[in-house]
Amino acid sequence: MDSDEKDIVEKLLKDDDSTEEEITKRQWQILDAAVKVFSEKGFEGSRTSDIAKEAEVAEGTIFKYFKTKKELLKGLMIPLILKFFKPMMFNSLENIMKKGKDRPIDEVMKDIMIDR
């Protein structure tokens, strides 16, 4: 895992929703355009110039927020994870922990592994 991926994971594991709030209107515009272009042309067939045109921004604006096209793709995952997977994961873990506070740690870990 590279340092950018570690930063993303650390942001996702924070208890608050500040990551979503940190995404600017311009970034949302770019992300929305990227979803459309990637779905029409596929990741490999898409160019950042296509995304810029769809987002109605200069191509350089994309690189202000996302260093590479791959990073842009990763950026699409953050809102998805925040909205859907993070709550499911924490709810599931909370339910496992509620089964009994006095359970041995190996039973708790086994339940977590089965759940995952």
C-alpha cells in the first residue's frame, strides 16, 4: 500500500464525516464527470481531457486535485465507502461486540473474521 492509499484509509477510519465535507464543489464536478466518462469509455479508454470537457473545467484543474487518472479513480471510491461500506462495517462490528463483553478475545476475533 503506497502512502496515498494509507492516507485514504486513515481518513476513512476517522470517526467523523469530515472527509466528505473536505471535497469541494469543483472536485464533485470532476468526480461526477469522471463517473460518466469512465462508464462510457472505460478507465483505459478515458482521457483526462475528456473528463475536463465533461466537467467544464480546464484539464489542469483536474491535476490540481488529482495527481493522476488512477488517483481520480481512487477519489471516486471515497464517497462510496463513506456512504455505504463504512456504516455497514461499523454496525456489523458493533453487533459482534454486543454479543457479550466477557467473551474470550479469540471468539470475538473469529466472529469478526467470519463477518468479513
